Amino acid sequence: MKVELVNLTKRWGDVVGADGINLTIEHGEFVAFLGPSGCGKTTTLLMVAGIYKPTAGEILFDGKVVNAVPPKDRNIGMVFQSYALYPHMTVFQNISYPLKLKKVPKEEMQKRVQRVADMMGIGHLLDRKPAQLSGGQQQRVALGRALVKEPQLLLFDEPLSNLDARLRLSMRSEIKRLQIDLGITSIYVTHDQVEAMTMADRVAVMKDGKLQAFSPPDELYERPKTLFVAGFVGNPPMNFFDVEVVIENGEYHARGVGIDLVVPAERGEKAVGRGKVIMGVRPEHVSLADEGASGVINIVEPLGRDDLIDVRIGETDVQLLVEPGLGLRIGDHVKLHFDTENVQFFDPDTEKSLLW
Amino acid sequence: MTTTTFEVEAKSGLWRKIVSALPYVALSISIIPILVGYYWVIIATFSYRTEGLFPVDANGNIGGFTLQNWQFLLDPQIWRVTLNSFLIAIGMVIGVGFLSTLTGYALSRMNFRGRKGFLGLTLVLHAFRPELLLIAIFQVLLFIAGIPLLGKVFGFNTVGGVALVMVALELPLGIWLMKGFFDNLSWDMERAALIDGASRFRVWWEIILPQVKPGLAALAIFNFIAGWNAYLIPFTFTIGAKVSNLSVYLNQFSGDTSPTGWNQVAAVGLFQLLPILIFFIFTQETLLSIYGGGAKGGT
Ligand SMILES: Nc1ncnc2c1ncn2[C@@H]1O[C@H](COP(=O)(O)OP(=O)(O)OP(=O)(O)O)[C@@H](O)[C@H]1O
Ligand SMILES: [Mg+2]
């Protein structure tokens, strides 16, 4: 099912939940809504589900406006963060509830529930009550309940955030595989960027109720359209400097307090002559070197595979990853090399990218 | 060395036993007056007279067992008033239960104009002593009595009228109680049910109500007891045995004209207590689970 949101807005008095969201989700696409807490992800999802009435704007399913269609007639399945299982019903009754409401005959109901339960690996738990299940099993029941009526649109609201890290990893790939197998259009709300980047075909980044970007994960990472997206996507986050870009001897230089970097011409020319701009460099494009900008180590954080160090250059803190076991200490003086091929430039006032 | 350690351990073991027994001792002591009271009531109902805690006969000798105090059971009037008590109690259970569940749900989940004012008003209404309202209620009941048909069921001097007034007086508390239970339920469950395809009413009936069952049970029990023991309202708004209830009937034994027959009062009182005692014995587990977090988990 194709889903279009046109200028979708939700307000409660002065509180803005979603503010003029415009996006189109293609049939069979897996879209993630990514953003910090309170940015309006759930609000938008609940409007798509028909639980919240939009203050303004339209929701279209396959080209038809569904604003006035009640949730039960939208043919959607939804998985909640809290699982939202019915505690007084058994697993079987939970999964079969949508079918019971659709008046599906008993025998067919039995068959479909069993099939979905087996698919989710909970076929042997059908007689249990939700309270007798582990968190992961409850999540599977919730997923099964959403899938059993064979919806045309699946909505996920942070379905994995209550699970432990390992289970989250395996459920993540399981959901992704299921979605590909079944080909159901899906919207997946999360504030975990790794989840969004690994699972989604396209990621919608939101902030303060507004859509910041809507593009495939790699594009989001390599060509962030706003300062917010650049800083939000990627872990550890992108480093930012206040610089001025000037031409000297036919080369573009980005100059700030304590640094002077030569940047590629095709990027530099878009930022030159604008006075102060914000330059962004990802941590993986910074490395320790014998020559380069000098700074003092602020923090050393062992992450296992790497150490994350925080180096103060002039007035800015730069984060980078180094191999562990170098014996670095807080207060050490180091020199940093910047790989400028992928630098980003942003307008400090509009916070929009100068490049894309 | 070893012996001394053993001694210390034994001592501390004994000490711990004493400490852990203390609450039981304290509880047992404090319950004695209540137990003595019950003991007296039971003895008194089967004896001619009591002296202190002992049954005595006409000459003051220990003994004198008799069934005469229970003779009231042969009076058809007792069964009439028992039935009335029962009707008032059931009326309250159903009336308050039904109305507070619906109202509490609406107040908990829906946003409408005047919601805040309504909530405040119910609270204030609950603060009114029923005694203050007696005259006003009397006028209302008289008015209802004037309405054809309805007046016969809910008017002045009817069991229905008494139940109506009792329900109205108890509603504010019931509404607040049920609203509190609904407030504690997650919205997601309701949303999930709506998306699963249920109508609003089905969500309420099939998904929400089962979650507040313990609360509803508590409300029902309290209301049953309140209705069963009702005195002031039936005493004020009914005339004559046909429509009076057990508490009012009991009161006539301690009338102003003849000396109070305490043994008979005890018998009727015990009779009135029996259904509630039996009820408690059978439901104490459910009752306790209400406070032990029975509303959560839901196994
Ligand atoms: N029913 C409501 N009434 C009033 N304000 C609301 C309501 N629901 C959400 N909001 C507000 O709308 C904004 C967006 O909330 P929303 O729940 O959509 O955030 P979210 O992106 O899902 O955050 P999280 O990641 O924490 O779940 C918040 O500021 C929130 O306080
Ligand atoms: Mg949310």
C-alpha cells in the first residue's frame, strides 16, 4: 500500500506534536521515523493509524484520503513498545482477537493463528497468559497479533527498546526478514539510529515535529541536508568547527581557531566568501598523525574494539576513534590529521547544508 | 572456642524467634476485646440473660439456654425486611457499579467541556453529609412519588426510592474510585484493540473492564455492605414494616416504650451479620488480592 502524508499537522493547544509533515511511502517500502524523544514520531504514527485526528493535512492510502476512516477499517497492524497485550487473554486469544472481530470462521482462525505463531516461534506457548512469557516472547506475540490479519500496512512504535541488546539484534534482523518476505509496507519508529539505518529503505528524520530529511540511509550519512541530521546520524557524532573558507594559491582553506585545512575545491567553492560557516568532519575521518592540528586529550573512553578520545583544539572538542593500547592519557599533546574529502559545510543561521 | 560460638548462635536464634513472634503477640492481644465481643453476642443470643460473660437463667445460676431470642425468625415480617435489605444492597451494587464504571471511564479517557468542573463537583458532593440533604431529598422523593408508574417504584416510601437515594449518595466516591483504576491502565492496550478492529464499546467491554475487575469487585463489596446495613435513609423515607429494612427493624427492639431486650437485639444483629460473615469467608482471598496488586499482571 502506498502511503502519502500531506502537510500533516497535530496540535494540542500550544503543544505541537507534528508540524506540516510531507512524505510519500512507496508500496512495500520499509521506512523508519528517526528522531530524539518528543519529536513527534509516535504522534505521526498514531495519526496514520487513525487513533489521533490530524489538526490539519491529509493522510492518503493508495491515493484515497483516509482521514475520516476509523482505525478498524484501515487494515493496519501495529506493534507497541509496551507490547500492549491483553493480560486476561491467552496467547492464542491475543493473536486471534483481530480475526474474532472480523468474524473469521473458527477453523480458519485456528489455522491462521497456528501458522503465524509457528512463524514467530511461539507455537508452543499458545495456552500461556502474557504474564507468563519473557519480554522477547511477549514481543513476538505482539508481532504475531499485528501480522495475523494480513494487514496492508505495518506500524512499529519502538518495538525493540524494552529488550536486551542481544535479543534486540536478533529481533531486528527477524523483523527485517519478515518484512521483505511478506512485502508489507512498514513504518518503523525508533530513536535508535543504528536500527533505523540498518533496517530501513528510507529514513525520515524528525525534530520538533518537523521533517528534517527523508532519504536512504547512506545518503543521510554522506549527504546530510541539515546540521541537525549531520549531528544526529552517526555514532560517535560528527565534529563541528566554526571556520571561514578562503582561497589561497588556488587552494581552498578552511580556517578556524587552531586549524587550517585544505578542502576539496568542489566542496570549498560552495562555502567560500560566506564569512563564518560550520564545518563538519566525521570521527572516522580524523586520525592521530605526526603532523597536523595540535591539541590536548580531554577524555579517553575505552569502547573495546576502539578507544574513543576527545581532543581539544582551540575552542572545539574533536572526537575520534583510535586503536586501543596506545597508552594515551588525559593531558597528552597530540597532532591530528583530517581527511577532508568528505567535509560538510553548513550555514550557521539557517543550519542548512551549503553542499546539498 | 566452638562451644561459645554455638552458644552465641543459639542465643541469637532464640532472640530472632522472639522478635519475629512479637507482631503475633501484639496482634493477638489487641484482638482479644473484639473476640470477647463476638463471644458475648453469640452466647447472649442463646441465653435467657447474661451476667458478665456468662449465660444465666432466671434465678441467676449459670445455664439458661433458650431459643426464644430467635423466635423473631418465625415472624413473617423479618423475611419481608430481610428481602428489602437485600434489594437495597443489590440495587446499590448494580446501580453504583454500572454508573461509576461508565462515568469513571469517560472521565478518565475523554476530554470534553466541563470535565474538570464535573470532577471537582463530584468531590464536593461527596463531602456533603447525607443528614444535611434529608429535607431536600424528601422533597425530591415526594415529587417522584407524584409521577405515575415511576412513583410506585422510586417514590417516597418505596424500597426503590431508598435504593435510588443511596446510589446517588454513593456515586461520587464510586466514580472517583473507578476513574482511578482506569487512569492506571495503559492507553496502548486500547489503541491496539481499536486497530485490531474493535468498536469503542467492545474495547470497553472486552479489554478494559476485565482489567478493572478487582476494583469493581471491591466497589461491589463495599456497596453491598453499605446497602445491607443502611439505616438513616430507610428510617427517614419509609413508613411501616412493608418497606422497612433490617436495621430499622432491629432498632424497634430498643424502642422508647419498653425496656431494651438486649438478647433479642443481639440475635437480630447476628442474623444481620451472617450474610456478610459468610461472604467474607468465601471472598477473603479475592479481597486481599485487590490490595496486593491484583489489578496488575493479570495472570
Ligand atoms: N495526547 C497528548 N496531549 C498533549 N501533548 C501531547 C500528546 N501526545 C504527545 N504530546 C506532545 O507532542 C510531542 C510529541 O510527542 P510524541 O509522543 O509524538 O514524541 P515521540 O517522538 O514519540 O517521543 P518518544 O521517542 O519519547 O516516544 C511531545 O512534546 C509531547 O509532549
Ligand atoms: Mg514515542
